[in-house]
Amino acid sequence: MGEFLIGTSGYSYDDWVGPIYPRGTRRGDFLTFYAKRFRFTELNFSYYRLPEASALRAIASKTPSSFRFTVKAHRSLTHDRDTEWKRHAERFAEAVGALSSVESATDSLADAGRQDRLAGVLIQFPFSFHYRPANRRYLASLTDALKPLRLFVEFRNAEWDQESVWREMERRELGLVVPDLPRLDGLPATPPRLTTRWGYVRFHGRNAPQWWSGTNVTRYDYLYREEELRGWVGPVRAMLDEAEAVIVAFNNHFGGQAAENAEQFAAMIGQAA
């Protein structure tokens, strides 16, 4: 049986001071406090600016050697898809690869040493990325360019929810991200499943009224009810029965709700976050 990596999509939110971090906590200390409660997080800043290896090493060094990261692909690779994407993919892969060997400043001498801290790369495409021949070719080219990194692909359009896509992902050894989203036309309702030995589930909240018209803050303003999370316990456990690891990330970050739901779900699963 594999391991769960349960955490949140990002950790550096000012509105978490109070609900999650002690009053007066400086931004530079957010991760230190976060890593006392969780052993995994998604790094999302890499979507907005191409990461540097030195910055990623510095971030990882603030956490124990058991702590893992996924890194979100830069927007030039997923949303903008500009003419420079190949060059950006090369820079991105080189920087992210630095997480494969990091020393932790928080470990004891007995635990010291370089560790692989990278759980994988999150490639999240927008709703506008339709299931079309040109986009299928692009996806193949992009994932080829980012290998041998462990890759996870998240689709936000229901057109990709089909068996032929999942079989091709298995063939290419691409992890499928299973999202929990509002029940709206056009959004995927991907069944819990594996396409590699690593599973990935992302909880985005079910804020249907704000999904299309809201901002990146209000869209994810949602606190899961216990019964909503309870429905995922069995499917996620079943994934782990066949997986090396299953990543569970909560993206309903407004006001620290993601951290609250992540700890709640970890307790339901029967494992510390």
C-alpha cells in the first residue's frame, strides 16, 4: 500500500494569518508553520513567473526531508501557449529538477542529506483548451519536452473526459488529475482513476455561482461539508490500493478553508496530513 500526500494548493496567503498562521507571522515564515501541519504543498507561483532553481531549493530547505512539492507549470505552457513555449519548457524543467536533490535545514544531523523533494509537475489546462487535434498534438509535444519529470495533467473541459484520452495517458505515463468542481455544464466529472502509479485529486470547491464570473479569490471561496468529503473517502482509498502514492490537494484557499478541509479529510482517511 502506498502513501497519501495531503495538503493545499499553495500556502502563502495573507488571509491565512489568524485562521492558520499565528497573528504577526511574517510571509517568510509561512512555510515553516505550514510544514508543521502538512507534508505536501503545491507551488503555484511558478504559474505566474518561471521558477529559478535557487529559489526552489531555498523554499524546500525550510521544510523537513519528508516534505514534498508539486510545481505548477508556467502559464506560457498551458494558458498562453506562446511561440516561445519550447524555450520556456526547457527553463522550467531545468529549474524544477533542482528539487530532486535538496538539503533540509530543519532536519537533525541523523536525518541530514540530500533528498528528492519533487512529487511532480502539475500541468493544468484552462476550460478553453478543447479536445481538438491541434491541442492533442500540443499536449504530446509539451509532455515529451518535460520528461523525465513526473507529470500530472488536469483538464478543465469535459471534452477530455473519455476513455481514449485516459488510455493514451497510460501509454505515455502521464498522471491524471481528478478534479472536484461545481456541477456545471462543460466542466469535467472525471471518475476517480489512475493512469500511472501515482494518483492526484484536487478539490476546487463547488462555488457554482462564482465559478464563471468570480475572481481567483471568490471562485474558490468554499468550505466543503463533511458529507461532501465523506463521499471521496472510499474512492481515494481504492486508488491508493493500486498506487505508489496519492496526492490530495485542496484549492479552496479563501480564508484558510483549504487547510481546514485538508486536515478534516486526512482524519477521515485515517492518516495525518
